[in-house]
Amino acid sequence: MARRVLPGLPLALGITLVYVSIIVVLPLSALVYKAASLGFEDYWRIVSSGRALASYRVTALSALAATAFNLVFGFALAWVLVRYRFPGRRFIDALVDLPFALPTAVAGIALTALFAPNGWFGSILGEAGITVAYTPLGIMIAMAFTSLPFIVRTIQPVLEDLDPALEEAAQSLGGSDASIFARVILPLLTPAILAGVSLAFARSLGEFGAIIFIAGNQPFSTEITALLAFIRLEEYDYQAAAAIASVLLITAFLMLAVTNILQARALRYTARG
Amino acid sequence: MKIRLDTVVKTFDTFRAVHGVSLEIESGELVALLGPSGSGKTTILRMVAGLEYADGGKIYFGDEDATDIPVRDRGVGFVFQHYALFPHMTVAENIAFGMKVSKVKRSKAEIAARVADLLRLVKLDGLGERFPGQISGGQRQRVALARALAVDPKVLLLDEPFGALDANVRRDLRRWLREIHEELAITTLFVTHDQEEALDLADRVVILKDGKIVQQGTPEEVCREPNSPFVMGFLGDTNRLPANVSGGRAVVGNAALPAPGVADGKAEIFVRPSDLDWTEHGDGVPAKILRVIDRPDGRRLLAATDQGETLELDVAPEIQAKAGDEGFVTVRRGRIFAAG
């Protein structure tokens, strides 16, 4: 191995591996071990029960909708923060991190208060015939709130580093704003967008605190998967809790794998030849 | 296409980048905008391109007032200093970009044929499928040029086109750009801070300082008849000697030079190192050698005069000299400007 300027590779690597093992790998292994102790038939019965299936459905669809919403809104926010200078820009920039900093339960209670039928937003929306609290729409809003920073903070730095000369070059070649956006800006942002989307989606799938206050938690309609696992835990049915949690885990792994493949494809041009 | 700038002004915040510049570039001419950084040369180029708008004055393309035409409709090819190639597109896709986004629809086969022609023109056949990250700096600059030429621009504009390249690559690309210019005869304006590049490449050199044109002319004119100490100093190494002018002769040390048309009184003589000579006896400025620098084509002597000024002389390799020698510096020719 080539000599490095900074010493301490064995020590640094050792600490990293121990840390990752204790904090990440060990709990996940315990989870898999617990779920595996069920035997295939019992496992399958638990994870494919009607109530579990309904929870996957509402969780996945809400997460999808929340991520789609954040993709549009978060992209616009990142764009405005990077491309324009206006009074209050720094304040809005700081505000983006609020969902990271706020305890999710606090966010959930605040959202519930706002969107409850007698709340500020809820009463107005109620007149228009839209109910948010205690419906999948409420779950979606809670997920969108907590996962917004992932999209903004992954797109923002890449957008900042985009060489303005690229857009000038495209303009001098006769490109319209729309074609420059579609052919130059968007492809260069794609890897960052994919990273942001996958993080936001994963966060939405696993979100718990912000959702349970606003969701109503009715089995078969507004009960999310994380809550179902929590209920099994409360019932001291650890194996069932582990089984349901393992479904979330597998989904998260699959999604990360797909995102990595897509990202690698989008970054093909950086490979040296 | 002939380009004409009429008293163009550009101000950034409070900084005046360009002060009323007027300039004409004939159709098919290759013109260099030469100046130190901050002289406004890039701003002028960007205004001609339409990447900046003039605050005052007019820019004409032929007879058409192009001052307010946006860059995408102006029909210029712009080559950026750092190439600005689209990193996610192959070389061929980069070159095809302008044709693909054009309002004039072209078939795929047409575009492919034109890309192949341009790759041949810039001597990059066979590299069409590479990405910009996989080719060298010189190759990237050639791709940038091919991309700019692909849209049949009326005018070609280059911003420090060879600034980021090695000296050898730079010299080759310069000659090659000159060849392409002769082949296509497209009106070309380029910006550089490198006088050698400007003199080597351009039909005409426009020298700028602080947002104003100081002098313009053919390389021969600006080299032989520099109109100011600034131009003299900017185009190459220069020595400055104080002199006294009386009756059309400039006296320097115990020698004199003809100084026709210079008013009597104090003056300064500007002399290239190669126009100074070293003798141990004779007429000239008494001096002492501080250092000798040997070069493949001769020797450069650094000598201090009695007044404490340091002179640089380029002398023939046979001249025997070493640090500490005392002798005389003679002036073969110089340009005399009244002291300002």
C-alpha cells in the first residue's frame, strides 16, 4: 500500500468498523434473527395479513405522494435559494433545516392542531370539503414536512456548483430556456435528485412520530407500517414486530440498490476511459 | 460579417469596465483584444456576444443594430476559456447540440454527417464517442471550437482560448486556429492577455487599458510604432532610461540618439533588451554587471547604472561578461517619449 500523508489508517478503519458494527449491523442482525426464528409459514402469515398489507399500501402510497410533492416543491425551493438574491433568503435557507431539528412528535402535534377540523387550516379546508387530519392526506403532509430537507439539501450544492458558462454556451448555441433546462441542467442534476428522492422516500417510509398524531391510526385505512410494528411490540409479540419491521428493512435495501444503479447510469460520463 | 462598436460603455455596480470603446472589425478579419486583466477586454467580447448588455453605445453586425439582440438569436459562436463542454454528453453530442436545439429542423443523418465533418476539421476523428472528461485539455478546446462552428456563426468569439493549456499545446493550437480561420474566413475576435499569442495569430491587435483602447493596428504597426510607454512595456521587456532632449537629440550618458519631434526637456527612452549592447570601452551609459543569465539564443545581462537603475541587455553568446565587470551600455535604437 502506498504511503499516505496522514497516518492512522488501521486505527481509523478499526474505529469505523466497530462503530458501524455496534450501531448499525448488530441491531439489524438482531432484527433479522428474531424474524427468522418464526419459521417461514408463521412469518408469511404475519407479513401478509390483511392489516399488514393495508398498512404497506397506505405507507408506500403516502410516501410516494409526499416524495413526488417534495420533488417539485423542494426543487423549486433549492432553485430559488441558489439562483436569486432577495431579502430573507438566508432566513428561508435556515428554515429548510427546521424539520431536521424539530422533534418529529412536536411537528406531528403542530400539524394536527393546524389541520384538525377546528384548526386554522383544517376549518378552511373543511369548508371546501377536504379533510386532512385522520386521513391518508394527513399522513402525506406529515411525511412531506419531515422529508423536505433531504431533497433541498442534496440538490442545492450541485446546483450551486453548476458552471454558469454551461448555460451561456447553450444559449450561444441557440438553445431556448426550456431546452437548456431539459438537456443541460436537468441531466446534470439527476444524480443529486435521485439521491434526494431516495433519502426522502426512505425517511417517509420509516417516519413515525410526526405521523401518528395526525393519522388517526385506524387499522386498514390510516395505520402505517411502523405503527403496526410498534403495536406488536407493545403486545410483547417481538417476533411479529420484527417480521413487520423486516419488510420495511427489505424495502429500504431494495430501494437503495435501485437508486444506486440509476445513479451510476446517470454518472456514466464521469468514468475515465 | 462586419462588426462595429460605437462608443460602447459598460458599468458593473460602480466599476466602469468599458469606457466608450469604438472599434471596427472587417468581414473575415482575425482581431485580438489584448490587455492586462481588468482592461475590459472580456467584457467587450461578451457584449459583442450578447452575454452582457451595453449600458451605452451601439453594436452593429453588418448594418443591423445588434445591441439588444439576445445571445441565442445573435448568431455568434462563443468559445469559453474553460471550454464549457457539457460533461454529460459525448464529444459528438456536444457538437450536435446547437443543431438539435435549432429552430431549423435537421434530420438525424444530416446532423451526424455535419458532426463527422467538424470532427475531421478539428482533427478529432474517432473521438466522437468519448466524454469530455476522457480527453485532454487541447482536445477539449478543439471540441469547443467545433461546437461553436456547428451552428454556422456569423462571428466567432474566443475568450482566452488557450489560457488554460500548456505552452507547447498552445503554440500548436494557435497555428491550427490560424489555418482554420484561413479556410473558413469567418470574422473572428479573440481575447488574450498574452502578447505573443496576439501577435502570432491576429491580423490586427487592439490594445486595451482600463476600459479604453490605447492603440490598434497590425502586429507590425504596434511592434514598430508603439504610441505610449504602456504599449511598449506591455508588448515585451523594456528598459527605461532617463534622457535630456535638446535640439532633436536625446542625450543619455555620454551618448546621444536622434529624437525628431520630441520637445526639449526631460524625456524617457524605452529600449528593448536586444537593442542594448555591452562594450568595455566606448560611448554609452556607464554600468556594472550584476548578473548574467544564459539562454539558448544568447545571454541576458543585468546591469546597474550609476544612477542605480537596473538595465536588461540581450547580447550575443560570444560576449564575455561576468558579474562585477564594469563597462558601457550602448543604445542601438529606442523610442523616446517626453517624461510624463
